[in-house]
Amino acid sequence: MAALLIVLLFICALCLLLSLLTMMRVAEGIPHAHPDASCEIPAPPPLVSVIVPARNEERRIGECLQSLLEQDYPAMEVIVVDDRSTDGTAALVGAMSAADPRVRLVAGADLPPGWLGKPHALWQGVRHAAGEYLCFVDADTRLHPRCVGMAVSLCAPDKADLLTFGMKVECPSFWEKAVQPLILQMILAWFPADKINDPSSEVASANGPFLFFRRAVYEALGGHEAVREEIVEDLELARKVKKAGYTILWVLAPELVRIRMYQSLKEIWEGWSKNFYKSMGERLWLAPIVAAGILWFFLLPWVAGAVSLAALVGSGMDGRTACVFSLSLVTITAAKVIRRWMHTVYGVTEQGLLLQPLGALVVVGILVNSTIRTRLGKGLSWKGRAYPGGGAVSRPAQGGERA
């Protein structure tokens, strides 16, 4: 048993080291955007339509809109689609619209059959937009004042058809610290940004909280209507961009965009459950492999380290037990180095390393939940609505349902 643990821990430490080196190489080679960097804006500046979907976002929409109104880009309109909110979202946006004509409030229509809430809200917003560029921003996103101008500079003229920013993910609470860094580390490994930016690679992804489209390309792809039944609509749009021969530009910009995605364990569980299995291409055979890998890399070193330490304290020095403890310590140290690097480069919190074993169990639970409920058609819950099989409902939404 000890020999097997030694082999597993050695492979774990080696893989973590190789993963760190790979992520460092990728980060070195991809574009970076900083607030103090120079940017070239075409003359006259093209109109940018920023579209924000909002369903019961009273707590967060104000800060998002304020950050948009503080942009130093001169040609911009902000369209907020109120997706039939039952809180004070519409009233808050309406007050901001009255104070600043750049903000427009659009009352969302009932959800038609075959549509999911977010694609439908964004599709409605586009129909009210006049911009040459379409910027889709989530209500929990905050932008630096130079963000939109930097995006225009990076896209024009004809530099990119879809721009997305690698953003800072804020994790102030216990469960966010435990879970979010692990999932973000997995995403960075699963969707390497250099491959996303490579037109010859099939790897495609984009960060839904900030998507910056050339409008002509968006419309040529069919827009959100083409992904109306997709719960991971940002990923599917990115895949369509690549498949059609257009270009994606993934730019590291944690100082330009920040987001707090989920604020409770319930939100984390539901939010990632709707995405996890879909992001793996719904490949059932891959789910147990990923689950085993999570437990191997993020849980085993802690358990093996604790057990071997207890054995050493209780029974005295033993060669194999000491080796297990040493390799566990090396692996945990490697995880700490990766966490520190992610904090320095991507702005991901480096706190919560001791919560990693708990986070691993939660992530595996999310994966199992996402896989089973999608495969069996039991439905995934998000913002109060159940999506059978992880897809769109086949009937009109009722008045109390959330998009």
C-alpha cells in the first residue's frame, strides 16, 4: 500500500510541476492588457453597445452600471434587459436611465419555448442595439474605466472577431475560497489560452461575463438565437466562431475586469452544475476520469500526509511512511506555489489552501450532480428554473419563473 502511495504521490507532484510550467508558458505567450497601456481608437470611434442581462440583480446591477458609466470611451450605449425581475432591479435601472441617457432599460418578454433565459435576454438586447460592436457583460461584473476603449483598440481594425478577457475572480467567502480556485485551475488547464487564440487549433472558449463581438460576425453566426437552447452559451458561441473560420482573442486582463461569480455554496453548486458536464462535451466516459483526477491531485496528498504523519508520531520512523509524508509535503507545497502564481498572474485568491481537500470533495460532488442530472434528464436548477437534461424547457415560461 505504501509503495502504491509513493508512486501516486510522485506522479501527482510531477504532474503539478508540469502543469505549473505549462501555465507559465501559456501566460507568457498570450496578450496582456493593463489599464495604463496605450490604446489606439479609430476615428471616429465606433459605437459600442453594452448589453447587460438582469434577472433579480438588485444587489449587484448598480455597481455594474456605475462602472460602465465611468468608462472613458466616448461612443457607448448601455442596454439593460430586465428579465422579468421580481425585486427592485427595474426600478434601480430606471432611475439610473433617467439620470444618464446612455442607459436604456428594456422590459424582457416572456420566455418562448425552446429558449433558455440568458440567451433570450441577450438576443432581445441586441435587437435594441445600434453599435458596430456588441459587448455582453454580466450584472456581477465590474469594469475598469479604460476597459471598453481597450477592447475597441484590441479588436479594430480587423484584429479579432470575438474578444474575451481573462478576469479577476473575487472569492471573499469561505466556500468561494474552498471551491473557486480549484475550478479555475481546471479551466486554465482544460482551455489553454494560447490554443484558444490559435486559428489552427480546435480549442475554443470565452468568458461569458465579458464578450466583445464584431457585430457583423455575431450576426453571421446567428447570434444568441443559434445557441438559444445552450446552457453554456458562451462556450458554444466561441466554438461557432472558431468553426466558421473567425478569430478569437483571449487577453489576460485581471486589472480591467473583475467579477464575483457566486456568493454562497448553493450558488456555487447550482452555477457550476449547469456548466460542468456540458463543458466536457457531455462525454460520459470522461466524467469518472476527471473525478478521479480531482481526488488524486487535490485530496490524496492531504489525506496521505495526515495519515503518514500520525503513523510516524505514533509508531516512530519508518522508511516508506516517511517517504509518503515527504512526497505529500512536496505535493502540497507545489499546490501552494501554483496558488501563489495564479494570484500573481490572474488575481485568484491565494487564501484557502487548507480548504483544498474540502473543495475537492465539493467539486467532485458538483461533477457527479451535473453528470447524473443531465444524463437522466432530471433537470439542472439555475435561478429558480429547472432545465430538463440541462437544456431549454419546451413550453412557455410562467409568470413567476426566473430566466
